[in-house]
Amino acid sequence: MAVSPAGFPLSAPVWREVTSAGVRLYLVELEPRALGLCVRRGTDPTRAPKITARQALALRADAAAVLDGPMFYDTGATSRFRFRLLDRGAGLDVPSTEPTAGQTLAVDAAGAVTIVDGGREPAGSVVAIQCYPTLAKDGARASIGDTESNRSRVWRAALALLESGAVGLVVGIAALRTFAEALAALRVQWAGYTDGGSSTEIRLRAGRRVGFTGEPKVPAWICARGPSSGGAGGSTGAALVFFGAGLGLAAWYLTRDSIA
């Protein structure tokens, strides 16, 4: 299902904060071509050590912001990737261990976005990220299991294709269904879950961060590259635009242990 044409005009990742369906959401909006992944790779392409958001930003000088990536298997010194991850510019190509689960957001070299069922992507994709479960489609909440962990009100993170055609990196505190309803209320074209709880963090190179207390560690971080970075993997620096109040969006504010 092709859902977003190439040539989206955003020139820099944009920070926003908005209350949607009663949930405070924190978003970084980026043009699809700015989407990437950050992994500290070793000799085994199916595994990687867990790193902090600070470390992820240090590894990719072109990243303006990072969000914790999809769920993984925690196996000790290195963690095993669970879902499909592709970033050709960064030399990352990880197969899925659950090829029928959820959906994958894929971006081609021109910046066109396609959402595909399971852990696969169309030919010509340069970035692909598999998310599970799907949270919202076409402005409506997707079907989500009523499990104890899903009912917990904890930090949640998502990758989204926004109504505008921008990609969104999103975090908020809510039960999973409530989080999905908040994304649907934004009229997103699509949203998929990355991870939550103690893994959750969105961090800006400018220094601000939102998420679980401390410094979460995960093996893969989703990144928003700055406009001066050129292609994936190259860098001359990264920038991020902050939008304050206006258009119904609140300015930044600080709360203990969640925003710094």
C-alpha cells in the first residue's frame, strides 16, 4: 500500500508537543528521506550491544534526534534483533525473526513511503523498519489485544506516517490502546509500535529528552537526520526546528523525571 508520495517539503526535523485524546504526545516530525537507523554493529548482523540515546547520537553525527527502535530479544552482552531493519546508507540489513508480524514502513531513494504487511519492503527501498503491533491506520485505531501489559499505563513509543506525509517519532504515557487512540485522533495515515516501558526515550541533539527515567539502552535507535547531512551515513552536522505554541500545539514544558 503506497501512502506517501516523494518530495515532502520539510527541510528540517521539527519538534512538537500536543495533547490528543487526553494523552500528551511528544513528536519529532521529519521528511521521509531523513529517516535512518543507528546501531553499533559487530560481526554478527543479527545482534548488537545495547546503547544509550547519547551513544547513538555520537555514532551518527548527522542525527538530529533519536527514538528507541523496535522490540528485541535481550540475550546478555549483545541483544538479538527481532524485527526487520534496513538502512542501506548505514550498511544495516537485518532480517526479521517474525516475518508475518505487524507492518513495515519503507522509504525509497526519492522519499516515497510504503506500508507493507509483515517484515518485508518493496524493491528499491533504502530504509525499512518493521513495527509490531500496528497501532493506527487511516485515522482509526487498529485492533490491539487486551493483555495485562497492554493495559499498563507506561511510556510508549511509535513510528508514524502523519496526515501531512511527514514521518513522526512519537512518545507518550498511556495504556497501549489509549496511546493508539491518541495517534488515531491525530488522523495519522499509519502508526506502528516500537517499544515501551523502560526502553522508551526520544532525545534531541540539542539536549532535550523525553522518556523513562535514566538512560534507556536498546540495540537499535531510529534517527531523524538533519537537513545538512546529505545522504544517509554522511554528515556535516544536524539541525532541528522547535515549534512553540500555535496551531493548537503547546510549547515545551518540564516535568520531573520525564522531560529534561
